[in-house]
Amino acid sequence: MKTDVLGVGIDNLTQAEALDAGWALLKEDSFHYIVTPNPEFILAAKRDENFRHTLNNAALALPDGIGVVYAAKILGRPLQGRCPGVDFAQALMARMALEGGALFLLGAKPGVAEQAAENLRQAHPGLNICGVHDGYFREDKPVVEKIKASGADVVFVCLGAPKQELWMAQNGPLTGAKLAIGLGGCLDVFAGNVQRAPEGWQKAGLEWLYRLIKEPSRIGRMAKLPLILVDALGARLGGK
Ligand code: UDP
């Protein structure tokens, strides 16, 4: 059962439970996709019905941002905690390195996925990265064909939201993969181009502040984020 956070269903799982749930999806016969909503997703989904449906049709929706956790708390439906997409991806790769499965990296600027693959192979010895493709393509079909030919079981789709979610829902079933995960800017992190916040900042729920200090140009995007808390408060007071 998902927890409703302003119209978007979020799975209330610990990080370990999320990994088990993701792993179980890999064992199923049909294709599934996983989304990692942050406050920006929830605000966008309010205005964009197609995006909201796509998020709500995901097999798993993991709360990537601390703002989603705060909003759920204000709504009176607390979540167990944050489940950042980047941590979920790392845990899944660690398991794939041990137990098998082929991974395809899709997204980011040309060259980034190649660099990410190199770093990830070193970080997870035994991990089978079966192919990569940048995220700036015009036609879906050649990309779908490339993933299919690679024999991928899992695809990390890193095209930014809502593009990556719509892409997974539409094209995922055609790739032959079992699982696609929308992971935003993760390939930039894996390639070493973007630094994550130190652990202390992450634990304090201040990863967003660290990112803002590193990339001040995000201020315009981030300034809207407190709106999710205002919306949550409005919904709570309105008895929703
Ligand atoms: N991106 C892409 N294709 C596009 C637009 C974006 O591959 O058409 C990539 C972009 O290069 C970046 C990622 O998608 O690596 C999304 O970055 P963003 O900062 O929006 O994601 P967030 O970190 O907020 O999840």
C-alpha cells in the first residue's frame, strides 16, 4: 500500500526493504519501472496529469528528497525515511555484482555514462555493465534496439524528470529489460562530475543545501520547493 503525498503514491520502505522489493521485481516475468520522486516531482505532478499517472503506475516510488518525508509527516502519514535513488542504485549494483544481472546506463551528456561505467566497474568488481548511451538523442527506436541487443536486465534511465519517467513507461517494455529506474543526475555523480554531500549533511537532511551551495544556479528551481510543505499543511488543515 502506497502512502499518498499530495496525489503521488510513495512506498513507505526502509532502504533495505526497498532493495528487496526491487530485487523481487527482477525475478518477475514482466517489465516494471521504479521512480524516485523528490519535491519537484510532486509539484510538477500537481499540474501535469500524465506525469502523475506515470508516477502512480510505477511498481515502486521511493522518496528521494527530504522534502517528501517532511510533507508526509505534515500530512499525518509519516514515512520511515528518505530512500535516495543514488543509494538505492548503489545497493542494487552491489547485489548485481554478487548475484548477476546485466546493467545498461542511459542518460547524461556524451561521455558521462562511459566514465560512470568505468568507475562503477571498479567500485563493484564483477558488475556486468552491458552498454551505455548518452541522454541527448532524437529518436527512441535506435536506443531501444541498442538496449535490447545488449541483453540488459536493468536500465538506469537518467534523463531528468519528467522525461525519464515518460520514457520508461513508454519504451521500457520494448527494451527486453525487467527493470528500469529513473535516476536523474546519478550518472553525473557516478562519473565523478558532481559531488554528493558529505555523510553528516546527508544524515541531517541537508543534502539539498549542500547542492545549492555547490550549484547556486539551482536557486530558481529550489526556491519553489518549500511550496510542497505549504501544500501539505493546506491539505492537512483542509482535512484531506
Ligand atoms: N539529461 C539528459 N537528457 C536530456 C535532459 C537531461 O540526459 O534531454 C540529463 C542531464 O545531463 C543530467 C540528468 O539528465 O545528467 C538530470 O539532471 P537533473 O539535474 O535535472 O536531475 P536531478 O539531479 O535533479 O535528478
